Amino acid sequence: MKIIDWLGRLFRPPEAGVYHLDSYRAESKERAALDAYALFTVAHMIANLISGCEFRTYQNGTELHGAEWAALNISPNRNQNAAAWKSELVSRLLISGEALCVQLPDNQRIIAQSFNRTEHADGDIFTDIQYADMTYPGAYSVRDVVWLTSPVNARAIWMRGIMELYEKLIDSAADRFQNADGERGILKINAVARGSNDFEKQFNDLMNNYFKGYFNAKNAVLPLFDGYDYSAQTTGTGRSGTYTNDLSAVKTLADEAISRAAQVFGIPPSYIRGDAAGIEQAQAAMLTNCIKPLAQMISAELTGKIYSIHDILRGCRIVVDTSAILHHDLIRDASGLDKLRGAGWTLNELFHAYGLPDSTDDTANKRYITKNYEDAEGGESDEE
């Protein structure tokens, strides 16, 4: 039987087919989650913009820097400063479509990492609220928590559809890149080598070990058994143009995906890309279509949950001030500031708009009008 087997291996023609290098070389098969990448990139940018906004508190129509202001703008809880807290609140709202903030008995404001929500006609109930390693018992009414929702789920459905298309296009570009980078060759095996008793073992060892190391190494020498002859048919040398084109295609598709995600959230793609041309128009559109509606939603929810209706009617409210998002230059804006001063703005109001500390001078809170800066309370002079 052994002689017959040997003769069979000796005269058996080589099997038809191609041995793919993917089976013998370490190739990275990771696929980027393009939809999540685009969504997180844009949501992170929006969250960072909101995190720099001051949450201004008013009581009886007058701005007040008290305990409520400090809790929202300095330290909402022991583990987070205000910027991190605001960023997490907005990120969860945009990515998950909902965000829940609970005030604990010790006045800490935490953002729930998970919770159960039971819908009721007279007000939803939240239970099993988890934060860090704690799960807080009891039930919280929607009247006692800050509960933000967004139609991001509808956006996510839309995003998944368009991102599937982009993923297919990226896969196509990646395949072209991989094929261009791959090694192709012909391995000739003579009849004597095929007739060897340990042919199968030698062949598998050659393909799984020798060729694998050879293809993965930058510089390598490939030892071959007697009866084997390998000749390369393609090489990566001289195809840098192909590399550049394919990498450029992948980058273009990724940038396009982020641009589409930006449009979903109401941000001009040129703002995401950082294009210098038309930046002022892009900033204005971003503020109008994305940031200010989001800021108004947060302002209304905080005001409605922190203050009673009676307090709100007396002028108590919380306002998310988005004026700090854009960079202000005092020298560049000097002419406009002069007009605001003459229109009745106080010096402290102008200082506040530019993030400067208030002045303790008595005149800093006085209002003046007209080009001669008459006292607003005194009116025009009757002297001739």
C-alpha cells in the first residue's frame, strides 16, 4: 500500500486552485465603525462647545451668582467639574437620544449612566439609576429630575442607512489597497517532491510558517526544500502612486461621512473641516441651527425643574449663554462696543460678554444713552 501511495503522489497532477495569502500572512481585518466614528466626532465637538458656555442664573430678573450658579458652573458633583459635567450631559443627549440628571440629597447633580424608565400619563418614573459603582434605590418622578430627549434616534436610523453606503465604498477602496500591497507568486513543485512521504507536512509547514514569516517581514530570505521553486509575480515596489490614490480615497470617504453627520446635527460641513473661506457664515449657521436650539432646550428644562411656576413668573430662570463660543477681540470690536455703550449697555455688561471680571466702580453699572453719554435716568438736557 505504501508503494502504491507513493506512486499515486508521484504521478498525481498538482491540485488546481490558488492559495490565498490571507491564509498565511497576518493581515489586519479590523473594519472601522464609520457611522459611530462620524457620530462621535460631531457630537464631541458640539459637547465641547456647550461645555464652555456659562449657565447664568437669574432671580427676580437680576443675575445672581449664588449656590445654584456655583453648582452649574463650578462643581456639580465630587467627581466632575462643570465643563466635564456639561460635556457628558450633551454627549449622552446627542449619542443616546436621552440624558438624565438627578440631584441627590447632598445636592450633588449626577448624570445617570443607566436607568429604567416607566412611562405614565401623569409623569414618567425613573428607577435603578446607576452612577459609577452605585445604584440608587427608589423611584424618581420626571418632575424631580432633569430629563432631556432628542430625536437623535431618527437621526441614527438615517445615519445607518447612509453609512452603510460609505462602508461599502471604503471596503472597496481598502480591497484595492490590500490587493496593491499584496504579494502574488507561483510555487512550482516537481514530481519527486510531491512523492515524498512527508509531502503534506512539508507543504503545510512551508505555507504556514516559512511563507507567513517571509510575507510579513520587511527584509527576509525564504529557504525552500528540494523540488520547490517560487517566483514572485508582483511586488509592492514602485506602486506608491497606487497607495497614495487608495489612501486618499479612504480619507475622502471618511471626511464625507463626517460632513454628512455634521449636516444631520445642523452644522455646516465647512465648519467641521475648518475651511477659512466663509468661516463667519458657517459659525453663524452653526450657532443658529445647532447650538442655540440645544442651549434653549437645556435652559428651559433646568428652569422648569429648579424653579416653581411662581418663581419663574417673578423672573427666576437659567440661561445657557452661548456668547462665549465665538472668539471676541476687544480691539477689533472697539467701534461696536462704543455704540453699545451709547445704547445703554453698562461697562460690567460689556466686561461680562468678554469674560472679564466686573468692575467695582459705581459708574460700571450706570447706563448712558445718546452720543454725549447722557445719564439714562436724567434724560436730555433742557439747556439752550
